Amino acid sequence: MRISVEEVFETVGMTLDHHFDIRTVTLGINLKDCIDRDLGWLIKQTQGRIVEKGQLLNHCATALEQKYGIPITNRRISVTPVSLLLEPLPRKTITAVRFAKALDTAARKADIDFLGGFGALVHKGVTAAEANLIDAIPEALSETQRICGFLNLASTTAGINMDAVAKVGHIIRDLAHRSENGVGCAKLAVFANVPEDNPFMAGAHHGIGEPDFSLNIGISGPGVVRSVVAQNPDCDLTQLSEVIKRTVFKITRAGELIGRELAGLMKVDFGIVDISLAPTTVTGDSVAEIIEAMGVGRMGSPGSTAALALLIDAVKKGGAMASGNVGGLSGTFIPVSEDTGMIRAVRSGALSLDKLEALTSVCSVGLDMFAVPGDTPPEIISSIIADELSIGVVNNKTTGVRVVPVPGAKPGGIVHFGGLLGSAPVMKVSKYSSAKFIQRRGRVPSPILALRN
Amino acid sequence: MPEEKKSQICIVTVTGRDRVGIIARLATAMARANINIVDVNQKIMEDCFVMTMAADIGEATMDIGQIKKQLDRIGRQMALKITIQDESLFKAMHRV
């Protein structure tokens, strides 16, 4: 049966009027076979592979963009956790920094805007090479443009590595003070239960269970979902869930089609479709505005958590029906700085850091892109991280933190990061310190939930 | 045996103010590029011209990027919004 005029215009309207796009196509690249005791050799092998595959990714993505008329906004690369590549090399921060710069050069040559994977999995303990990489993070991320870092500090099976959490508070403060407005911190995400196939930055890496190459795709249509919610102002919540499900089915199918074809063109394995709703600062492309269109007075006011839970449940059901390969994070992103509705909610006092944390307990994947005063003590940053990761550990889900301490900023001020990163109101943090709790160190044991065998 | 002709169906949409010669103009441009028009649906909603066209570009003399540029030019000249997208996208999104 031919497609009807109404169906055609529904699809066309999604891209023309409601900002539907393929948010990112991210090629995961295995670099384990490049590991060597000679840093020069490692750099040469790595750069060659990244430039070749990165250029191919851009070329093929542009061809499909024309074929399907759907923008493929970002083309990115994730690599094997860099700490593994550095294992046999000298334990000097300069080694890690040189390698980060080499990755940055390769990404620039391939015209890839972000390359993820400068990080380590340290949820249970830290090797000497991993400790070295963590020490190198402030310098490596502040002296490169396109490199993103991640650290997995906790997991449901291992618990929370509080030694690492305590250290990361200092690392984030240091990184913030090396860049204007602390924006370097936008390139570092810390996690509990980090997925191995997440296509979204800053947390992407090519996991150790992945094949040589894997193409992962992140679709995004907050604008599309907001529009269907707004078109149904009076239906009950069961019906609303149904409407959202159908819409997400359609956009996920588009993502799956384009992802598979792109992987085929590049002759690499197709990985997953990440169905996360990812907002942008473009008007109308906001997750907070979906919640508000559902009837919640302002994002952050009572009802927001329930509305967000319903929204993402519907997104997952629609997405799972559309693709057998849903993976990655597949939750909601509510980055404060990158969503105009979130910015408005914080500025008007409706959304506090505490409520933001509550939202992450149902479906959001973490405290993302929020600004705090630059003089926030490292122990408080570590405490915020520990709280957020414990939500992930206990609920057997991914949670992450991407916090930007803005040097010189006071609560209530607004800081402009520019471009994709938007602008963030500086949020108030508690004046009561939990430094003694953080200084105890050790490992928070894994929850009883982990004993499933 | 003659070689089987390859086929690639695309959906062209046109929206804008109705005026004389829209279809003629598009059809001429497509014929020049050896594009076969397979199906046309059009209606006038109030003053607005809405059309979808299924076109086979399998034997076309230019690729989809160039065709898109041509259509954009016609769109600018006649104040119309024209899109072209591969049909498989619509099938994936609207058929289970």
C-alpha cells in the first residue's frame, strides 16, 4: 500500500517543524590491538584508524542525510577506554596528555567534533595506569578541544569506589579552574553502571565487550513528542501514554533504518539505537516543555517526577517495539544548560538541585550540565556525585554526573557556555559539608540486589 | 535477456500557495533528469497547494543531492516548500 498524503506530511512535519533529527551517529572503534610499549607506535596506529574511519563516517552520513532528508547532526567517535591503552606505558601524566593531544589531532583531521573514551572503569579499584590517567584529566581535557572523558566510579555489582569519588571532586575543581567559566568540565562525565555502547557525549566509550567497530545511533525528538502531547490537551494519561508510544515508534524506526544502512555502507557492525530524548537549546526542542505540556505547571513543581516517569515509560515501550537493538542510555537527558525549559525552571525557582536528583531516580540518566559556584569545596562535589551514583547502584540503572563549578560565580547568576552547551543558571548547593563522610574513603559495598545468582 | 532496470522510489512533497504551472514545472524538470513519475496526489486546502509525488530516480541522470538542489531552486522561484526523501523512510515509520 502506498503511503497516504497524511502520513507523508506527518513525517515531513517532524523534521521541518519539530526539529526531529538523528542527534548523533557514533562509531565505536576498538584500539586494543594498538597497545604497545612504544607511545609513538600507539599514536601512529591510533591516528591512522581514527582519521580513516572518521572521514568515512562523515562521507556516508552526508550521503544518507540527502537520501532521507533527515539531518544527522553530529558524527562522533568513541574508543576503547584510554586507561587500557596506557597500561604498558610509563606512569607519567605527560604520557596520557600526549596521547589525548594525539587523539585530538586525529579527530580534527577527520572533522569529528567530539571523540569519547578518555577514561577508565574504576568502580572497584584503580590500577596504577588508571590512577595516572585520572591525574592527567585536568590537563588533558583543558588542553584539547574535542576529547571527552568518562569515569565509571560505581556499579551495582561492585558498589561505589569512594576513594575514586573523593579524588574526582578535586579533579573536577582543578579542571574547572583551567578553562573559562569551567566549561572544560562539560567534557567529563562520571557514572554508575556506565553502558558500553552509549553514543552520546561526553560519556561515550567503546566498551571492552564490543567488536572491532560498532555503529551506534542516538535519535532525538523532544520537539516531536512535545507537539503530539500539546495536540492532546484533554485526553487521560493512559491515552497520552499511547499517543507518545506511537510517535516514538515512528522516530525510532527512522533511526534504526538510517543506522543500519549507515553501518552497511561503512561495512561495520550495527550496534544500538539509543532512544533517549535529548533536548537542545533550540526553542521547542525541550524535555521540560513536554512535562509542562502534560499539565505540570513548571518543570520541577510537584507532579514532575510522575510525569517524567510516564513519559519515559512510553518512550521505552514505543522504542522497544520499533527496534530490537535499543541500548545505550535510553533514558531522558535533562541537562540544565541545554534545555530552555530547564533553564527557565531553575531561574524561576521551581527546580532545585534536590528535585533534579529526585528526577534521576525514575528515569533520567543523571545530573547533567548544571553549574555550581566555583568555590564549592571538592568534598561537596564528591558528595553530590556519591548521592547520584548511589541512586544508580541501588536501582540497577545508569546514573551520571556532569557538573560545572564556575570560577567566580554566585548562585542565581547565569553563565554562558556557548554553542551546543547553552547557558546555565548557577545553582545553590547546601552549605552543610559532608567532608567527614567523604574522607572515610573505602568502598560502599554492593547492594543485596547484586546477589542474584 | 534485457538487464533489469533498477528502481529507487522517492517521495517528493510540495506545499505553498496554489498557482498555475506547478506540476508542469516539476514534471518538466524531472523528465529532463530522466526521473519517472509513478504516482501523484494533490489537493488544495483553502489557498494552499499540497502535493505528494512518488518518483523513480533509479535511472536518473543525477544523484539525489543534485536533484534536491534543482528542486530547491524551483521552490525558491515559485515560493514553494519542496522536499525529497527516499520512500523506505516512510514505509519504516508508518508500516509495522
